Amino acid sequence: MTAVTGFLLAPWEHEFMRRAFLVAMMSGVVCGVIGSHVVLRGMAFIGDAVSHSVFPGVALAFVFRFDLAIGGAIAGLLTALSVAVFAQNKRLKEDTVIGVFFAAAFGLGIVILSSAPGYSGSLESFLFGQILGISDGDVRVVAIAGAVLLLAAAAVHKELVTVSLDRETARALGIRVFRLDIALYTMVTVAIVISLQAVGNILVLALLITPAACARLLTDRLGIMMALAPAIGMVSAATGLYLSYALNLAAGGLIVLVTTAVFLVCWVFAPRHGVLARFRPGNTRSEAGDGASRRGGSG
């Protein structure tokens, strides 16, 4: 018991690890909440697009010597808003528009990068995260931005759920779908930007999507899903950091591997929707039933 307690408390003896744990766990909570809406809506690709579209903003920030996070946030937000505007054309599916802007943003980032010698060091921390180098100021920024984001998500929760389940019904009810699209894309952008230091640009999509996907497998009720996803994200982030400290391996990669391991366990053992549940007598799962459960859970 003493050895276990010592293992759990040892990382907290270091100030840089305490900051890392706080940011990682806050990122897990924020991404879990926002990711639940992303998974419910079936738009994981937007997370990938936004996470990569911050690339040109970071490159520009490096060239003109201003804060990399601010540059990335501006670029990600502009891309998200562009996707929301162009996706209103019903001739184009949302994932098509996302693919166009995803490629364009990444291409622009590469062009800017090629004109900025000496960028490789900063690029590495951007791509793979720098969670052990987080300052007290970074912790405060993540805490404030995360709290504001969670309050905003709570304020438009019911409307977002309605749009996710049926856009046409939402329009008939007088809900301004376009504004909610912009709101969701903006929240995805902010969640991704505040999580970049924890896991980096390449892996941030996993923190946004995987905990919510785990929760989606575990329950049919949206309220429970919205509670499970941030819990899974927070615990996975803390566990990944503990393993990183114990094994002296990359923190961002281990956080993602832990969340993936949780997903695999859920995929196999989830009570109603896991692989093993298919072989249980009396299992009568159906998409219609799932849809009814979701509607019942959103009220």
C-alpha cells in the first residue's frame, strides 16, 4: 500500500508535474464535453481539420514573433468559420468542405514554414506537445478558457442536441442552425487550442474524439454520456502522465494510448453495444431503439 501511495504522490512533488497534471486533466474534461457533441453529430473530421488548420497560424506567429497559441487559435477559428459558411450549400456535404479547407490550411502552413528557417524546434513542441514545460500563466489561461467554454456549451446544449438529431426539425422549431454550427465549430477550435500543449497538434484529435466515443458505447442516454466522456478524458490524461513519469516516455503519446486502450475495452465489453453483447441471449439492439434512447436521454 505504501509503494502504491508513493507512486501516486511522487509526481506531485515536482512543480512542473503539478502544472502538467492540471492542464492535462482540464484538457480532458473540456475535450470530453465538446467531443460528445462532435461524436453525436458524426463530425469527427472537423476536429481533424481544425487541429491541422492551426498550423499556418502557428507558422505566422513564429515569423512575426507573437504568441503561437494566439496565432493557432486565429487560424483555426477562421477555418472553422469558413467551413460553417461554405457547408450551407446543400450541393456539398460537410465533410467535403472540411476536406477542402483542411488541405488548403495545411498547404499554407507548409509554404509559410519553408520561408522561416530555424522553426524546427518550435515545430516539434507544437506537433508533439510540451506539457512538461507549461508555466503558471499557461495553467491560468487553460483554466479560464476551459471554464468559459464549458459555460458556453451548457448555454446552448439543448439547441446543439436538437440540431444534431434532426437539422430540419430544428429549423422548423425556429432554431438558428447556422449560428449553432458556428458556435460548435468555435468551441471545437478553442478546445483543440487549449489542449495542444498537452498532447500536441498530431494527437489532439484523440483527446477530443476517443473519450466521447467510449462514452457513446457505454450508454444510450446523452446526459450520462456528457458526464462519462469528460471523466474518461480526465482519468486517461492523468494515467498517461503517471506512465510517462514512471517510464520516462512521451507524455502526449501515452495519454492517447491510454484513451485508445479504454476505447478498446469499451468496444469489447460495453454492456449493450460491445462485441460480447452480441452473443448474449435476448440482446435486441437496433438503431431505432438507440435513437429513441438518445431522444429520451436528451430531455
